Amino acid sequence: MKTTLLSLCAAATAAAAFAQNPAPAADAAADANPKDPIMQIDDLLSSSGAFFLATADGDQPKLRPLGAHHVVDGRLWLGVGEFKNVYRQLAANPKCEVVALQPDGGKWLRWTGRAVFAEGEEREKLEEVFLEAAPGLRKIYDKTPGKRMMCFTLEDARAELIPLMPPGEILLDETDGAWDKTFPLSDRVEHEKVSFRNRYGITLAADLYKPKGAEGKLPAVAVSGPFGAVKEQSSGLYAQHLAENGFVAIAFDPSFTGESGGTPRRMASPDINTEDFLAAVDFLSVRGDVDPEKIGILGICGFGGMAVNAAALDPRIKATVAMTMYDMTKVTREGYFGSSDTTAQRMEARRAMAAQRTEDYRSGAYKRAGGVVDPLPEDAPWFVKDYYDYYKTPRGYHKRSGNSNDGWNVTGCQSFLNMPLLSYAHEIATPVLLIHGEKAHSRYFSEYAFEKMTGISVKGESAKVGNKELLIIPGASHVDLYDDVAGVIPHDRIAAFFRESL
């Protein structure tokens, strides 16, 4: 069987070259290598006349014909209407499949992957390419909100030419099992990619880790965070360590981020992101290898706060760990250390958000706030330098991570201004372990959460009241608890807590 791979590194190099020497926006078929798999796919779609796009609407399959496609900047793009159900379906669950039949009927194409929609200036450019090629579409797609041509390409894709009788020919395979995490795969675990839906219909992508060769029903833990990260970073590392210690563990991308569904991208919600944890519990509860009475959750950074909120909401969660946690609602409404905790300052923030919403709606695109600052200013606070050392270097960089790239939408955290996340933390009946670094700028969030749960104020030291515990790691910073570089994450202590509590 012949296999042709499209190099992601080559694609990145081509993108960089385009930035320096922009090529024409229209198709570049004449200059392309005829053996380029992208051009082979494009040619087949053109010769087929009409091809078909398969999506999922909840648990129902959906299929429709498409006709428009263009190769721009070395990538093959398709277009759908913003007002159509197919766009809503791809936003909720980006996994899809394109099929086309060769004119002679000898072979058919199956092109499978994850739909990624263009944004910002790239979206504007691509929309114009599609409309220039078919001017009649301008009557339908007039670029007003709700009437845009939404252009998408397939990532993590596999394209295969299949004869009516096998074997087939693989044109493109970006799903060859290459390990794309920021940490090495342990030889003590088994790994697989899984997905599940939350109650808003958004499909969440996850990596599942379990002890190699394990049998029977095991305790399970769902892991997510940090805020603005993806499952290939810290959460996957924590999940893998838990699997090494005998648990089924999943690390998932929250809604609107990473490989999970939800649009627009890079939005956050105290409600939906709490729901993401509950949906993970749904998924684990019905697996044959999980004991549904022994499920816990672990949240990192901003998702530590979400995890505490989830524990207050869902009694199926039998134990909770919050690592180096942020309360995103507290920091959004008050600023760091209460630096903007006045009515006037909050009103100023609300006005700025409102103005940005108007501008976003007018432009038809969501302005990004930017990820971790780059280049790093010499006078940057030490904790910002810590973030940079993780997100912007090979240590922790990932192409799908908002913090590693262009961050959240400016309006992405608007609802955090008015919604106190830990309002019912004092009603959590199940065990909670808060772990924070002694030197972390964010330590006061865990101390605040501990006080909300127990009524006891603690500063800079470990404490335990009933089944609620605050564990302070001497000398550790916030980011020291993101990975194993500093060697201070108490993985054995975390595993022991879950064993005792589940």
C-alpha cells in the first residue's frame, strides 16, 4: 500500500514563507507539484462535479452535497454558510468526512479530519476568494453578521483513494499516531483518543490513559486545565501519572478550545466549563472499565476553580483535587490581589467589554487578547516570566494552546465579571484537596477557597479541616506545578488521596 505524508513542518515553513512573500490568493494549481496530495484531493473534488460532506447532529448522521473548494496557501479549503445547520454541526463537533467519486467510477475518495474554521484576516481573504470565483453567491453571502461564507480546512486529516474492490491508496495521513504531547508517553500506560458531548451539545475531545494490561472496573479521574492550555500539556501529564497509579484518567479540552467543539473559538464560561467536568463524569460513568461510584476530578489553574464548582454541583464526584488554582471569577471582577475591586473599576471593565462586543459584531470577527506576552519585556513580573518559560518554549509550547499563541477572545471572559464561582463551595460534602506552591503569586486563591469551604483563614501553610485539605509545597511557584521540570508535584500524594477518597 502506497503512503504519502504531508509534513506539518513543511506546512509551517510554507506558511512562514508566505508571510514574507505573499502569493496570490487564488488557486495555485499550475505551480503545484502534481504529486502533492492536497492537489490530488483538489483535482478529484473538481472532476467529481459534486462531493459530499458528512457531519453529526447530536447522535444523528447528516450528509449533504458541496461544490466550492479552493487551495490557498497550500491548504485545501471548503465553504459553508454561517446560517446553515452544517456550520452549527461542525462548530459543535468538528469531526467530519468528505467523500467523492472519480468520474470513471473506479475509485472514491474518503477525506476525514477535524474541521478548523479560518478566523480574522485569513477568513476575510478566503471568503473573498470563494465569492470572486462565484459572484452570484454575493447575493446570499453579503458579509453582514449571520450571512458570511465560513471557510474551513481539515486538520489531523487522512485522505484515502478506495477502489470498488480493495486495497486502496493512501494520499494523505496526518493521523499516524505521532505523539504530540509536551511529555513522553509512559511505557506503563495505554493511551487512546476519545470524545463525548456535554449537555449543550458540544463535543469534547479527550485523551484517555489507563494502566497497561488492567482488567475489571477501576476508579477514574477527569482532568482539565490550565486555563488557556490544551490536553497535550499539563492535564495530559497529570492523567498519565494517575494511570500509572492504577486509575482510568482522561485529560480533556474544554469547550471552544483545542480539539473540542464549540464556536466561536477561545470563549470561556463559568457555566459551560463547569458543565465540561460533569460531562466527563457522564462519559466515565458508563464505561465498562470504570467503577461509576469511584469517580473524581482534578483541575489545574483556572480549571481548579471550575473543578471546585463542579464538586459543589454534582454528588457523583466523590473527590476533587485543585492544583495551583485560580478562581477566574474572583480575579476577573477584583483584579490580582484586589487591585481593581471597586464598583467604578468594574463598570469601566463592563463598558470596555460592551464596546468590544459592538466592534466584534460590526467586523464579524472576535478580537484576540493575545497569549503569554512575546517577546518578554525585561521588566516583566517574575510570574509572567514563569508563564513564558512554560508556554513559549519547547518545554510546554503547543500549537493548539491559546496561551502559547494568540490567547482568548477579548470578550471571552465577560461573564466572569458577574458570576462568583465558589458561592456554594461551603456545601461540598466530599473530600477536596487544594495544592499550591508556597511562592506562587496565585496562592491566595487556594487559601480563599479553603476558607470558603471551612470558614478557617490560613496564610502560607498547610491545613486540614475535616475532609478539606490545603497542601502548600515549599518553595514552589505557580508554574512549577504544571509539569515535572521542578520535580515538586506530589503525584504519589494525589494518587493516595484519590485511593482513600474514592
